[in-house]
Amino acid sequence: MRRRIIIGILIAWTTLPGLSAAKLDSLPNWPAMGIPVINYTPETNWEFGAAAQVYFKIFSPRTSIIQVGGAYSLNKQWYANVQGTLYFGNQFPWLLQFRAGYRNYPDTYYGTGNQPDADGTYARTGTPYQSQRAYAYVQPLFHIKHNWYVGAHAEYMWERTRMQNTDESVKIVMPAIGITAQYDSRDILYYPTKGMFFKATVTHYNRIWLATTTLTRLHVDWRHFVPIGKHIVWCYQVRADMALGRDIANAPFQMLPSIGGQDLLRGIPYGMFRDNTMLVAQTELRLPIWKWIRACVFAGIGDVNDYTHWQWGRPKAGYGLGLRLTINRAKINIRADVARNNIYPKWNDIRGYGFYLTATEAF
């Protein structure tokens, strides 16, 4: 099981004065920030890298963001990526979402399904494997009316994997095209206090354009942000993913939806549960503490399943507490969360906890 310790030091570059007022609205409008990062996992040993984010309003009144990051480990493993959302236009607004990267990184395969192991527990040890992956996607979305956007989706993924104690590598190539519809009435992009966000995407992979297998993936993401007091926000998210196809039972496991990680059902180890269907609901109560410091209480519940042989299992749950440090007028937050899961019931079992330090909100 992967455990990670993340240590970050925030460095900001700005031509504006530093923090000099108590109100959030008086925070400096930092155009960029960088976070030197030190990670540790049993698979990678110590890992050193950096992440940076740039914010600007060149093409539109809305704030665009570009994020870049990378790291290198003492085990000679590394990753690099870039992602962002660019907003364009006033009279005919549109946006471009993109992500691309490469990684030479270890991971763990825990199998598929939501049922307990032979000993009756849901805890899984998994099989470590080495993975080299290149990936990219782009989504141009065009404004239709009110807060609705529609557009195309294109992506590409290449991955070579080698399971522990084997010499054979398996390669998959998954180019895809699709369509996307999005509704966004959030008042603030990175820390909303009211509004809704909805996104639905249909992505198709096909052997005709040299994909390893033919399948279709459906993705739905709905978020609602409700102000319930002075600077107090209650929000929730419902997310569903499904992989469909005639030969879905033999689809590469990397293409199946999974739960867990720093954003989706915090507390559950990433990838421990995966199958061709996934459904998660999570909620947060976001509270002010002092000046630019905030807190949150969060909980989530969800599971995976096989739609061809549906079997109900015990829902997987995660819950915890978090702190937020707002760093600029766009209300970008440094996020620190401590979460607990229901997979390891003993309170003194470190595997029952997840620790996350990152930028921006989980949803």
C-alpha cells in the first residue's frame, strides 16, 4: 500500500505588496506561485520536485490558470505534467481545458470488484507494478446560452506496464474522441460560495483508429455550492463513471473507473477499488477561521460495481478535517486534509488514514 509524506514550501512572486490587510479581498493578486515538493513513498524512496501555477486574464475577464509540475526520485523514477483552463472572448466566450504529461512511476494493482477478500475483509495488499505512461487530452468548449457550454473531447494515452517479479511488459494505446456538455454558474472558479457545476462527457475508443480495445466511457460530475451563513458554505458533489463495451471484461484495468485519492473519496487509497461502474457522493462544510485561514469538514461515500454481474458490497467511506490557506485574490487555496476510511477499522492503524497537501479544492 502506498503511503506518502508531502512537505511543501510556498514561494510566491509578485510585483504587488505583501499581505497587509485582514480581509480576503485585500490579498495581493499574485500572478504565479511555486511549491518545491518533497515526497516519500515505499515504491519511490525520496522524491524531489516542484509545482508552479500561473494565473492571468489576458483573453477574458475570467481567470485562466496553467499548472506545471514534475519530480524525480532516488529510485530514478520521475514524472512531468502540464494542465490548465484558458478562457477566451467576451461576446462569444469559449474555454479550452487541457492536460498532458509523462510518468515513469510505480503503482499498485488491487484487482477489480467491490467484494471482500477470502478472509472477509475489504483491505487489499495488491500487486506492485512499474508503469510508463504518456497522456494528453484537450476540450474546447463553446458558450451556447446562459451558463451552458458544449464542445469536443480528444485524448490519447500510451502505457507500458510490468508487474512485479515478471519480465513481460504489456502495452496499451488508447486514442479517443468524444463530446462534452458543461453548465457552470459558480461565482468564483477556484473557491465557489454559490452556484452549480455540471459536466457530462462521452468518450469513445475504437480499434479502427488503433486503440487497444473498443469501449465507451461515460462521465457525469455534478456539484452544488450553497451559502448558509456569513462566509459559511455547504457543498456537495455526485460523480458517476461507466465503461461500456462488448468485451468490457477484457478491457485494460487502467481504463476502468476507480475511487480514492486526494480528490475523490479522500481517505480511500487510490485505485484500491475499480470496476466498470463507479458512483460517489461527497460533501463539505467550509468555515472561516481567521483572516485568510479557513477550515472544512468533509465526508464521502461510494463504490464500484460490475454492471454485467451486479453485486452490492459494503459502501466505501472516507471522512475528515482540513485547513485552507488562501493565497491570492482568485482565492486559490493551499489545501491540507487528514482523512479516515472504513477499510481499516482500528483507530491506531495508520493504513486507515490519508494525508494530503496540495493546491486547489477537491471539488
